[in-house]
Amino acid sequence: MLFARALRSAASSLRPALRHPPRRLLLSSSSSPRGLLPPPGAAPPLARSLWQLGGGGWRTALLRPWRGSAGGVSCGCGGLHTEGDKAFAQFLTDEIKEEKKIQKHKSLPKVSGGWELEVHGTEAKLVRKIAGEKITVTFNINNSIPPSADDEPQEGQKPDEQEPELTSTPNFVVEVIKDDTKQTLVLDCHYPEDEIGHEGEEESDIFTIREVSFQPTGESDWKDTNYTLNTDSLDWALYDHLMDFLADRGVDNTFADELVELSTALEHQEYIKFLEDLKSFVKCQ
């Protein structure tokens, strides 16, 4: 038994060590620092960047070096640092540089009509007071960029000309509070894709009201037991009056357009901040 184990151990030591070839991850510089290079003949993916980069070609970057028994590198903090972490941090440095280069708004744009802006992380609130009423519009930029259809480029159209600019279209909640009441009228609104840009119509609402309810004024937690009106089966005359009610208080198509611009700028700002935090985490700064 001991002689057999010795033979197996000796044979194992004579086997050559297997080396894995390096993995290469390809990324695009012509449309987005995030995109992966598609196979030959395929259309490039939609850019993550909120505004497209013009011109240029595809470039490659090695994100993962040799994997093996190289071990980690310590910076004195006691944490693990590998060559992969170093390559990852360099990639993030390049990504941040490209995103800042295409950033449209260095500061958040203002909404016309006397709205005051409050921002808490990814949540923003617009407040306006008129004639004994307080109107607030609240939205969150998380998951606010709608998925784009993976359509094939049209004949005679270059793939990079097919890529649209990514915009943030968040759901938003309008609260109307009157000074002499204990109830708040709450209207849940959103941007449906099929409502934007109808041909043959003089003017089309780019947002819709989805739900309407009353909630107690001053309470952060809304009551699920309060009746909620769903507008899917609502009489159109009543729905039109609700839309006019919002327009009279400054929540109209112009406001909705400016909210999209604000939300898009905030989303891009938070994305860059996330990349910077991720880079610091990887580099252990």
C-alpha cells in the first residue's frame, strides 16, 4: 500500500502544469466604453452612454491578464490585490474619462415655472407653491432607462447611425396639497412609449396618468386601504379633466420634457459617481 502511494505521488509530480490562455474582452470606443465588440457582420450593441460618441472605429482592450498562480499584490492595507484588479481599475479609469467627455450637463438643468429642486441620491423632488396649494413631483432615476429594441439597421444605413441616445424616463408622482384640507390628491404618472410622437396629431400628451388616489396629508406611509382609481377603464372626459387639472398647475408637456432632461442628467451624473466609487473600491483607496 505505501509503495503504491509513493509511485502515484512520483507520477503526479512529473505531469506538466496546465496553463490557461488569457481571456480577452473586447469593448467599443465608437459608441460606448461599456459595449462589447460584436461578431463580424453583426450590428454593434446599443451604447450605454447617454449621448453618443461620433465617428471612430472599434478598439480592443485586454481586461483580464493571465490567470494562474501569480498571487496577489499588497498595498499595505491588508486586502487582496491582484493583477486582474489592476487591469480592472485601469479600465474604470478609461471608462470614467470617456463618460465625462460626453457628459452633456456638468450641473443639473433647471425646470422652468418656479420649481425648486431637492435631490437625495437617486431620488429627486420638484416643489412649487401657488395660491394656497403646494405641488410636489417626485421621481427616482433607478431603472429609468427603458430597454431599446434590438432592431436590424435599415438598408443603406450605417449601424452607428441606428443607435439612439439613451434617455431617462422615470415614473413620477404628483401630489397636490391644499392648505385647508387634510387630504392630498396623488396622481401616479409615467411615460408610455406608444404615446410619444404620434403622426397626424396636432399635440399628443407625452405622459399619462396611471392611478389617482387620496392620501392623508403629512404621512409618509400611504394607506393601501384608500381607494385607488385606475385610469385604464376611466371615462375619457374625466381623464381629460384630470390632465387639464395638472396642466393648470404647471405639469404639462413642457414640464414633462424638462423632467426627462433633468432625470437623464441626474442618471448620467450618478452613473459616473458609481464608476468612481467602484474604482476606489477596487483600488482600495
